[in-house]
Amino acid sequence: MARINFSHCKYDEALGRIKVLRQEREKLGVPLAIMLDTKGPEVRIFGYSKPVNILTGDTIYLESTDKQPDEVEEFPPEKRHFYTNLPHIDKICQMGTRVLLQDGFIETEVIQLHSQRPGAVTLRILNEGKLKDKAHLAVPGAHYPIPFMSEKDKKDIRFAVENNFEYIALSFVRTTKDIADVRELISAAKADTTIKLIAKIEDRQSLANIDDIIHDADGIMIARGDLGVEVPIEELPTLQKNIIKRCYLAGKPVIVATQMLESMTEKPYPTRAEVTDVANAVLDLTSAVMLSGETAKGMHPARVVNMMGRIIDRTEAGIDYRTLARITHDYVNRDNITNIMAYSAVDTAHEWNARALSVITASGIGARALSKYRPSVPLYAFTHHDALYHQLALHWGVVPFLIKNPEGSRFSDVARHIMDILLEKDCVEKGDKLVLMASSPFGKRRPTNTIRCEVVGDEAFHDET
């Protein structure tokens, strides 16, 4: 998946990138989802245009404003007078409150609340650093009185819908109402859109509502940059493992993001700790790992992607997926027939020593259900919907293929066609065992009801009744 960050992207730039991405995925014949990442209700410090060096023990005067960064007066750096878009910071903070700047790398504390100047505080710097332009500001544990969607976010979301993005990543989702509000906005813009929503988990409020958010979103991103500022950083590994597990057991894709191979932004090799970080996310069964600055502005974008792939491949080779699938038996939803059929299909593929699993899907539900159980064999998903074809690439283990609409076709004919495609793509060989799952008859929108076992190249097809 390609992520376009709209905190730093204009519409003309985005359109150019979309055009290139779509041309390349068409030329290569591969699925590639494109995701718009919203800016969200970010809190910033501004009022300066060049980086400012600040030392331990310095004090800075910080004032809330509803103006934009380019609308405020810029004071000389030595004045240490800055602004923030966080409303009423003096009401949110108390004496001694920790305020973190520059993604948490600069720690400060409130030492004065200015009663004569509402909306202003004085901060003492606890460790030296360099404030970059429009640095991130955080008051850990505070609930910010900022709307979830700004006018810019609303405009960006409409842009994503109008230009047929496959996904939107929603920054700073706090409750399921945030997701519902976005769905309402999307529906008003284009009622028949198939765009999917990824909720970014970035603060304590989202953690408190995590199960509901997982249920209502189409996927989750563990945005460790802001999350690692909002919660004590030592809590991050356990939170990450817990969220990944909740997501895959719910059958939802989950992305681990931020600083995965950060040192490769400048260096040709990652640190050993970064390699281990990526591997641990894979061992925890995340659906995806994400690169951001490493490829957006880094010196070695192709090299870092190659390194990420090597780490993933080597780590996955050491996972016992068959044992894992048996463990997940306890998490089969007995009230959901697709869930039951998916587990049975995975179990059949393992017990029969099948070469691969295939699913024919018009909605993606069957593919997501199979992905949940992390099968040890390749999982090929066949759909006739172009958007779904690209969206399914995000799901763990799913390799999507685009086929013509099978509605009205016999299962035996579709199965033969699927095996021909897999043979042509060198995914299987004659004599290999294949387990297929589908809802039959095609086009009737019935729950998954069929598991079919075939030997590739065996012409002994049987007609359905």
C-alpha cells in the first residue's frame, strides 16, 4: 500500500503521485492500495520560521491562538514567545503539568499560569533540544477541546472519495463517533463509494475505546509516534502486542507504524534494534509494517524497502503457523457461518497438506476470515471488483487476483478457471492440492457455504446440483 500524508501534501502533488502509482500497478499487474492519511487535530507550537535552540533551564512563554501559523506575529528567537493551536492551554494545564515538544524529545513543565493573560502559560525546559518549525506539542493524558475533523480534513476526505482512494487513515480517532461522522461525510459525498477507513490509535482515549474502534473501523494503525508521546514510552511494546492480537482475532487488518527503520533515513543499514523491532511485529502477527520518513524523505528508499522485505521473509519462515491456527480455534465465532467455514477451510488445507487456499469473494469477507487464522499455505483471493482487488493486498497473507464476474457460472467452471490462473502464474503445479471456499451460487449474496477440494490438473469435475 502507498500512503500519502496530507499533513504535507497539496492536491496537485497528490494527483501526480496517484497517476504514477496507478500507472505502475497497471504496468506490473499487481494490487496496490492507495491511502490518504488525514492531518487530524494535530497540536503544534509555532511563531518562528527557523529552528530554535533551547537549553535546559530556559523558560518559554506559550500562548493559545486561533490563528494559523502564517497569521501570527513572529518574535525574535531570544524572546522565547511562541503560540499553539491548542485552545485554552492554561485551562488544560496546572502548575507542574508536563508538556512535551518536538515529538516528545523536549520535555517541559508548567511553572506559571497567567491570570492576567488568559490562554498563556510559562514553561521551563527540562532538557535541551532544537525546536523545528511547527513542532508537535502534547499534554499527556489531556483531552484536547479540538473538533475531530477540521475543515481541511473534511476537504481532504472528499478529495479521497472523489479520486477513488482505496483507504483513508483517520488521525487521532478517539471514539466510534469519529468514525461514524466520517462515514456520514463520505456517504454524502458519494453514496456508493467502497473506500475503507483505517483508525489511527494515538492517545489514551482511543486506547480506552479500542474494542469498539476495532469493531467499527475497517482496520487499525498503531501510530507509535504520537502514541509514544501520549503514554509512557515503556508501555508501548505491550500496547502494540495487545492491539495486534485484538485486531487479528477480530478479523481486521492492523498496521504497525513509525520509526521502524528510522536510521536508514540517512544510513545505508538499520540498527540491530530496528531489525528486531520489525521482526517482533511480524512475530506478533501484524498485517503490515509501515515505512514513513525512511521512504518519504530518506536517502535510501529502495534499499530500505528491500531491507524491510528481507526481515519479513526471514522472520515469517520461522513461524509455526499450523500450531498457531489450532490455537485460534478457541476464537472461532460460532454465530458466524463464514467464520466457521474459514476455520474449517484452513484446517482442511493443513490436514490435507494442500499447496494453497483460494477464496472467491465479492465483498472481501471470506478473504478476511481466512486471513484471521494465519494459514501456513498461500492464500489467493479472487474478486471481480477492482477496488476490492487492491484493498485486499493490505490483509495478512492475501494475494489478490482480478477475474471477471462469476455470477451465473457453475462452481466447477470457476474452479477450473482459478486453477488455470494459478498454473499460469506459477503459484501451483499439476498434482498440487487446492482448497477453495466460496458462497454458492455466485451473485446471490449468501453467506459462505461451500468448501471444495481439488487436485490441480485433475479433470474429474462434478457438476453442482
